[in-house]
Amino acid sequence: MTQIAQQPVGTIAPEPVSLGPPTAPPPPPAPPPRRKWPATSGSILLHAVILLLAAASLTPFAWLICATFKNQSDFFSYALLPWDHLRTLTWDNYHQLFLREPFAKWMVNSLFLSSVQTAIVVTLSSLGGFALAKYRFPGKKPLMLLMLGTMLLPSQVLLASSYELMYHFNWLNSYAAIVVPGAVSVFGIFLFKQAMAAVPDELLQAGRMDGCSEFRLWWEVALPIVRPMIGAFTLLTFMSAWNSFLWPQIILQDPAKYTLPIGLSNMLGMPEYEAQYGILMAGTLLSILPVAVLFFVLQKDFIAGLATGAVKG
């Protein structure tokens, strides 16, 4: 007979081995809810100061908006609106603005010039920044020093020579004389060079192995990575082109081709507008709106683009 070995007294029997799939470990306990501390006097004071500063900075815009709806008799009588007789508020300032002057034409001209120049400058600046950041070629450092040297020259110094050049090209009184000389921005090239330096070289090499051309690498690989910088530089370039006054005033001679800054400046010098402050305020407000709308559209990219170089690593 087979003898069955008895287990010694005091020993622990081994646990049976489970052949099924291993069970998942229990989830970690949820962290306790964070305690909401009451607002301290310091934070209340800080928010109050910020609100006061915001109100102070917005006061001129509020006054400008209210001034466009006031008639001439109430313009200097009330700080904002004539609260005791609001029925005197009128749209006549806007009506007279478009009736007396080709204001709509000026706005279309400014939108066209600013949009075209912004698209060209952003495209060429991103291409130049990509080349300086990701390519090695002879004369790279002297070229960068030469480009930096051009930034030391004020634009007013080159007005006479630029005008003579436009005269020989027969570009006077044409938009080409405004778009072409301003198509290259050394500041934008160096701005994109710094942003393109963050594009991984391994990603570009992988694209080359897949058969991507250099132009496609710039368009489909590099540009999506530096999108915040594109938004920030687009806003800066559009604002610069929109507010450009001196060079367009020298080049453009046909009133039908005037931009908003030139048109508003000419209105200030006309005798019939010396006392028509409401019409001038209406034109000023309408000239601000496109830039304000673009800022709200590109606000996130603008802030992210400006903060790109603020943190190393």
C-alpha cells in the first residue's frame, strides 16, 4: 500500500496556483479634494489694482466709441454719453464719413495691401529662417552679420535711394512699390530661425528618407511645429503694414489708391473737418477694428509665440 505523507503540524499549506489570466491591481486611491482657501486680503487688493488699471486703459476706447455717436453740441459737454437726453445720439457721423470721402475704398486698399504684404513677408521669413536654422553652407555667418547690419540703418535713410529706384522701375503710384521693397524682413527671418531651431533634425531626416522634398519638409513638417510663431509674426506684420504711412504717402499719388492712414491724415488737414470731431472719431474707430479683430483671432498663437523663447530647454 502506498503511504500518504502527512503534513507536519504547524506548517502552512501552499496556496493553489491559478492558471487563469492575472487580475489587474486595484486602482490607487483618489487623492483627497484640495481645500479651497478663502481669498486673502493681499489677493483681493491685487485684483482690485488690476481691475483699476484695466478700467483706466479701456477708458480712452470707451470715450472714442461714445464720441462717434454724439453730435457737435454734445461733444465737449459730456465725458461719455449725454445720459439726460440719449435721443440725441446719432449715426450721422458714420453716414457723413462715407458720404463725403471714399472711406470704403481706403479701407479696401488697406486690407488688400496689408493682407498681401503679410502673406509674402511671413512666407519668405519662414523660408529664410528654416534655411538658416537647418542648413550649413559657405558664408553663412558673414551673411548673418550683413543681415544684422542692415537692421542698424533707419528706414528713413533709404527713402531717397528707394524712391529713385522705384522711379527707374516705373513703379511710382503703384502698389508694387510698396509690396516688393517690404517683402523681406530681417527681423522676421531671425525670429523664425530661432523658432525653427526647435524642429528635430531626426524628423527632417525621416522625411527625407520617405522621399519628401525640402519644400515639403518646410511646409508639412516645420511650419506646423512653429505655428505659434506664425500667429505672432502674422499679427505684428499686419499691424505694421496697416499703420504704414510715410512710404505709401510718398509713392501713392492717386487719391483712389490711398490707404486709411493717408486718407485720415488728409482729412485732418482739410478746413471742413476742423470742427467735425465726431466724423474724425468715427474714421479712427473704423480703422482700429480690423486690427482688433485679428488680434482676438490670433490671441492664443500670439501669446504662445512670444513665450516661445522665454523658457530654455
